[in-house]
Amino acid sequence: MSIGTIVSYFFFQLLVPFLFTLAVACFLWGLCLSTFAGGHDEELAERGKTVMLYGLLTLGAAILVYTLLWLIGGA
């Protein structure tokens, strides 16, 4: 087994799916925080929006890493 195969396995089978899962969980947690605030607690609603933003940024980073690795691997 070559080092390239090990690195490819690590990124495609472990790291990228973990980032996708983390991003979705983060977004859903922020959604729950915003929803449960119900307009009564503005600080909690803002915290939820911030967590959702971090979730979306993490999702974008995961898509970028996956795409770059896919392009490099195909070259």
C-alpha cells in the first residue's frame, strides 16, 4: 500500500465525511437554538444564527476540500 493510497483514504473516507457530518450537525444545532428562542431571548437567537453560519462555512470548506482532492486525484 502506497502513501498516496493511505492519504487518499484518510481524506476521502474519513476527513471529508466527518466535515460534512459536523457541518450539518452544527447547522441543525443553530437552527434549534434560534427556534427555541422563540423571539423571547434575542441573545440566544443571535447565538443560533452564528452557529448556523459556522455550519454553512464548514459545509463550504468540506465541499471545497472534496472538490480539490477530486480534481487533483483525477489529474
